[in-house]
Amino acid sequence: MQTLPQTLRKHWLWIIVNLGAITPLLLLIWNFYTDNLSADPVAYVTTKTGQAAIMILGLSLACTPINTVFGFRQVLTVRKSLGLYAFLYAALHLLTFVGLDYGFSLKYILADALLEKPYIIVGLAAFLILVPLAITSTKGWMKRLGRNWKRLHQLVYGAGVLAVLHYVWLVKLDLLWPIIYGSILALLLLLRVPRVRKWAASFQKKAPSKAPNVSQRKSKPMIA
């Protein structure tokens, strides 16, 4: 049985990621109970959950490139957790918008989406992509789907693109953060291109080779 220090050393990244990912939700709950949700609580919650969703989705997409470039394999262990948190905040974002802003009125939602607010359609499309990815995130589904599981989960990049487009159309003028998110996403997509990925992987620091034994020293030089 592992002691607490051993568990912390082994799972430190997973613990930090989960604590960081749950923090926006805890802050929302705290602000609700302290009556500190600004003058427009619905807009505040919608904004905060949307920002958390796109930020955490971006972090989940960054896991594989980080491993590719830096050889930090431990980051792959938190990829699923980040993806599920992104889905959680996206679901809260959608429920807040549809339920509190529109009172679950499909009539008004469709009228606004088709005539004035196309970002609703784009955001909904991004969420619908995340739904099957969240459902099939378990090991059981990985076995059932086989090779198709990886193909299915590659759609997450499409969700990322739609999320950025949703953000751009939503803010309209203040494009600083959408541009930042879009640039990061473009870089992550670029690192998925086989040639670029191979080139990026070449920057990994190779582990130093073990010193050869005495019998090898005459025939083989030491590798620095």
C-alpha cells in the first residue's frame, strides 16, 4: 500500500490538473452563495463557463503535442480528465444559455440563431461533437471501437475550431482572446501534421547513454 507522499509523487500532475480544472466551478458556487455574480448573473455564469470550457479544451488538445515536443509522457495521463472537464463546462455553458437566458424556448432560440446569432449554431455543433467523445472516453468503449476510437476522438480538433469560431462571433469586437485561442489551436493542429510532428519530436532531449563497460571502451567511444 502506497503512503501519501508516494501517492503525491506519483500522481502529482493528475492532482494539480483536477484541482485547477474544478476551481472555476468552485468559484462560481462561492460567488453564488456570496451574492457576487455581478449585475447580470446569467451573463456572468455563461461567460465564465464558456471561458473555462474553451481553455480546458485547449489544454486537453495540447497534451499530445507536449509529449511529442518535450517527451513528457506523464501529461498523457491527464488528457482524458481535461477532456471531461471541458465537456462539463460546455454543458453548463449550454444549459445556462438555453435554460436561464431563453427559458428552454426552442422557438426563440432558433429565431435568434438563424436570424441574428449564428454563433449559437456553431457553439451547439461544437458541443454535439463533444457528447460522443465524452460518452466513449472509457476503456470499455476503447475496446469496443478498436481503431475507430482514435478516429472518432480526432473530431475533438473540429470541436476546438468551432469553439474558437463561436467565441469570435460572440465577442465581435474584442478579439484579443479569441485570436490567442485560435493561434494556439492552429499551432496544435500544425503539430499534428506528420512531417511537422516528426520535426518537432527531433527536439526532444535524448537521455544520456549508459557508460560502456571496460571491454567496450576500446572499440566504442563514450557518448556525451
